[in-house]
Amino acid sequence: MSLRISKTDLLIGAAVAAIGVVEAFTTATSHGAAQNPELWWIPQALLAGALLVLRGRWPVVVFIGTILLQYLWHRQGHESCQVHQLISLLIAFHSVGANLPFRRGGPWGLVGILIFDSGAVDHRVLPIDEVIYLTVLFGFAYLTGVGLRAYLVRVHRMAERAAHLELERERQAAEAVAAERNRIARELHDVVAHSVSMMVMQAGVLRRTLGGDNPVLLGIEQTGREAVNELRVMLGALRMPQDEALPQPGLDLVGHLISTVQHTRLRVHHVVEGDPVRLAPGLDLSAYRIVQEALTNAVKYAGEADVTIRIAYHPLSITLEVTDNGTGVPAKLGTGHGLIGMRERAELFGGTLEAGPRPEGGFRVCAVLPTSQGVVLV
């Protein structure tokens, strides 16, 4: 545990020690010394300053130590109190109030006042006016600390509330943006996609009516189908979380994904079959997310198991298979958000996804995604 001392406490301790050193050189005779200076008073002043440096971390230790220093001072036969000693006592009472809750600091403050009022430090019976003076003086010092602590606690709570409100505001703004993106996606689907689909269908009917070999109509039909596929992918992207519009990982980072679970109970094996090809950014991201979600499910439910991630590249598609030999099965197999999300990502690109327990034990997730435009597997 590191000892952190604030600059303020260092300055306070140094100031009190400096005052004590000056008193040792200038006011020793006024406290009963035979001459100025009294050099042996200097260590006492330095000790008083050193104690105050620790007031923020150990207020009770500083409080007790300061009172003991005052007791030792009076045991040397001095009746009056030096200025730096009085300052030290006031700061010690203040520190107890400022650094401890009232239930803990209150008894210490009260005990300190009673010690001085009873004459235990001076070894004499104090007159009533001095008792009142000490009670008011030290009580006020303690209450200033209580007031400062209450203020700081209130400021801290207000800062936490402000931070919470800011997070809530950002969340509401993100939800509003997501709702607007979904609204735009619905409108594009209902208006643009429907209209383009009708154009493609009419062009196909006209082409077949004219014999089926008209190159212009064939081009219109093919271009329209590609536009519908592109629009379907774009609408799916609009429905995805907004942060996925930023640069995202792909299958080339599966190795890094595996390293993030190396301290779990899983033993992960990565197998790549075929010649890797460069995938479209959206398809690459969805493939990575499917593998990521399947591996996350294995971490949650498989227990201590072997997991195999197989990525197989085919001429027109890519197969993603994540299997384990664990004993757990994801809860709510048909309605779990993770499995639904993987299936939606696969279907977005015209692919398929199968997920379920293996006959020999464990769990299997297998997604097949087309890598060529216009290929639909569903």
C-alpha cells in the first residue's frame, strides 16, 4: 500500500515546523527558558510538523500524537503553550472532523476536549473560563472539519449524479439515433426495395414474353436483382449497432480473439481449410462476430473443454464451425439473444446457421456464408 501525501499537507507540516523553529530562536525566554535560543526545542517542532504531514492518511494517529507532544511539553515544566503547538492542536482536531465520519470522529473530538478540560495535559485544575475557552476553541476546530467533510461529500455526490445524468443522456441519444436508423431502414424497405423488386419482376415477365433472349431486359433484371441484394445488406447494416459503422475486426483477428480466452478453462484449436480470400467488409465483420459469439457461449457454458474453431474457404462460400466437447448447453437454445444474433447475421448475407447439442456431447455452431454476390443459400 503506497503512502500518498498531498502537497497541502506537506506545506502545512513545513509551515508549522518553521514556526516552531523560529520560536526556539526568538521566544524561548518567554516560556521559561534561561536564554535564546533553545536548540533542543527544534526537534520537537520538526516532529510536530512531521505529524501533520500524515493527517490526511492517519488523522487519529496524528491527533493522539499531537496531544502527547503537548503533554510532554507541560511535563517539562512549561505552563504556557507555544504558537506552533496551538496551531498543531487546532489542525489535529480539524483533521479528525474532516477525514472521519461523524460516528467515528465525534467520539475522538469529544475525548480530546475532555482531556484538555480535565487538566490531564496540564496536570492542574483549570478555571471555568479556561475550560469554556478550550471547549469553544477545540470544538470549533473540530466542527470546521465536519463542515468541510459534509461539503466535499455533497460535491462528490453531485459529481457522481452529473456523471450518471451524462451517461443517461448519451444512452437516450444513442437510442434515438438507433430508432431513427430503424425508421429509415423500414421506409427504404417498404418503398425502395418494394419498387425495385416490382421493376425486376416486370422486366423478367417482359423478357420471357419476348422470347427470353433480350439482352437489355436481361441486364435490367440482373442489375435490379443485384440492387435488391445490396439494398438488403445495407438495410441490415442500418439495423446493426451504430458503433459497427466504425472500422471493425475480421476473420484475420480470430487468433487475437482466441488469446483473450487463454486464461479460461477452454483449450482452443484454430483450423483453417482452403485458400483464404478477401471478404467484403460487412461479411468479414459478421463472420468474425459469429465466431466471437460462439466462442463466448463456449466460455459461458462448456466448462473445462476442448473447442475447435474451423474456418473453411470454398469457391462460393465460407463455413464457420465452432464445436466443443463440454457438458453445458446455452440456456434458452431457441430464443437466446446470442444465437438469434448469429442467425440474423448469417441470414443478412443469404447464409444459414445451425446450432445445437452434439450427439457425442458438447455443442456445435455452424454457419455457411456465401462469398460471391448473388449467391443465396436459404
